[in-house]
Amino acid sequence: SRAPVFAVPPAARADSAPVDMDALPRLSTQEREDLGLDNIRLNVLRPADKDQPDALAIINLKKVYVGEMIPGTSARLIAVESGAIGVEVDSGGSQKRFRIPR
């Protein structure tokens, strides 16, 4: 018999090192437009805790886990806290990280 295949939960991915949200620059209105992120709406933010180890955000009514791309954007969700998310955006070949407040 074959061994079952399990999906790797987002928290177990190698690139999910803790992100210092306070160190991230706030994404300005102008940068949101420049990076194509002006349509992001944060509906629900659920940081990781002992019961739910995978942080997630509901963005534009779609569930996005840390480490996943935000649908319809070039941004990857890298952190979730109660009042903001952290994103990483590929901007001209370099990775830029920002904090987007609720």
C-alpha cells in the first residue's frame, strides 16, 4: 500500500521565519498604487496561536495563509498580527517588505 501524501502546512515551510512587524515600513498610499496593491481589503486577521499554528488573513474575501501569494497581486503574505499584515513584493527584481495596517 502507498503511504498517504500530506500537504505541508504553511507554518512548516522553510521560508516562514518570524517577521518583526515593527521593523517593516508602512506601505504608503502612493506605494500601494505603484505596486498594484491599492485594491487590498483586509477582512479578517487571525495571528497564529496555540490552537491555530498557521496565521492567516482573509483578504478581499479570500483566505490567505502566511507564505502564500495574495490572489490578484504580486505580494506574498509574510506575517499577520491583530492590526496589520506583512507583505513581501517583488519590485524590479528586489524583494521589498511592508506593513499594511487594517
